[in-house]
Amino acid sequence: MSKRKNERSLIPLMTVIGLVSVPLIYILGIATGSQIQLSSIFATDSLSSWVAALATVAIAVLTFILAKETWYLREAQIEQINSLRKENIRPAVSVTLKNSDIAFNLMMVNLSNLGKGIARNISFKFIDKSGTEISEGNNVIVDLFLNLHVFSNGMHSLGINQSIDSFLFSFYDLKGKLEDNDIFTPFFTIIVSYSDVEGNIYTNELTIDFAEFKGITEIGGGNPLHKMAEDLKKLREQIEKMTSSSPKKLHVNTYTSRDREEQQKADAEWYAERMKQ
């Protein structure tokens, strides 16, 4: 495509050069012919002809420079317009690994499109430190990624601002499965390849280094909204137990003023009996 673009840009340039060369060759022929008749070199008509020829050459050169600059400006404008159009349809697929709001040890993977266009033909490749692709069964963490269909088989498309979240693993489940039982040793890179609606291909990279989690702690015991949801769930369960009778009505034992008078009378009789004893 760039070769054809360069060829098209040379066509008007060569045309201008050809148009300028014709009068220059003509003037050169006049100058060469005038050298044969030396006696007429300094004639008035010959001098005026030379002045007119030089003016014509100057105008031709200036015209050539102006045409050249105008053409370059047009090419720059076209390139800028194409760049803006391409930027407006460019997707930006991102993969992130984050802690769950429920518990700090639970890890979630997020796949989202942060660009301005639809991402198509999304595929994922896992690379180790040496640049070799990691196949299934050779890395515990990569296998957890490949268990998800979107990472093992790719995606046909991902819309603008569309996001996919999924639980990936728990740090507690990794005990005894990693080399030297060290959860901070895994290191690999995820290469995401995708294209826009016009077929332009893009790539993005995410480096996952578990050593970055070393020393990170959490206070507060998780997301307060999740705790509130758990408390509301428990409250709902208690209310359901209270209304578990067949008519689904709440059973309430009332205590009226009559009951209070009878209770006071019974207390007085009991006190009087005790005083007699």
C-alpha cells in the first residue's frame, strides 16, 4: 500500500518537472544558437530576449517550488485525515488481574475493550521469560487461564466499553502446586492480538509477575458493600424462619393492660403470702 502511495505522489511531481523542462530546453537551445553569431549577442533585441528568458525561468522555478509544497501539504492533510479516521475505529483490548471484592486472596481476571471501535478476531498467546510460547500443561497459572474458553479459543468480537470478569484462582489453592511451593515465582507475558473493523491488526501485552504481590496487605476485611449484603441475607433468612407457618403470617404474643393487672395482682398475693410466713 505504501509503495502505491509513493508512486501516486510521484506522478504530479514528474508532470511539473516535465512542464518546466520544456521551456528550459527551449531557452538553452536559443542560448546555444546565439553563441554561433557572436556579433548579435549584445544587440538590444537579444538582451531583452535574455531578460525575458531569465524571468521565465525564475517564474517556472517558483511555480515548481509552489506546486511541490502544495502537493506535500495535500499529502500531509490526507495522511492526517486517514490517521484520525483510523484512530476513531481503533479498539484497545486490555487484560488485567485484580483482587476480588469478596476476599483479598481471590483473584479475578478482567477482559475489556477501552478503545473507540469494535475489536475482532481476538486471540491470546502466553510467553515465558525466554520468549518461548507456553503450551497447556507446562504452567499452572497459564492452565488456569486456558480453562476459560475466551483465552484458549479467542473471541470473535468485543464491543466498545464491553467488559468480561471471571474468577480465576485462589492463592490458597496454589499451595503445593508451584515450584518450591513459592507463590511469588510465576512470571509470564500475555500477548493480545486483535483487529478493527477494517482489518488493521493491533497487539497489546500484559506482564504478570507474582513477585509484585509480595508485601501487599489488606485492612478492613473486604468490601463493606459485600458485608452489608451478607448481613441483609442473614436478616432475610431470620425473617423467613419467623414467617415459616402455613398462612405465612408473623406470630406475635401481645401483652395487654389486663394481663398487666393480673400479673400485678398475682405478685401482690405472692408477696402477702410471703409476709405471713
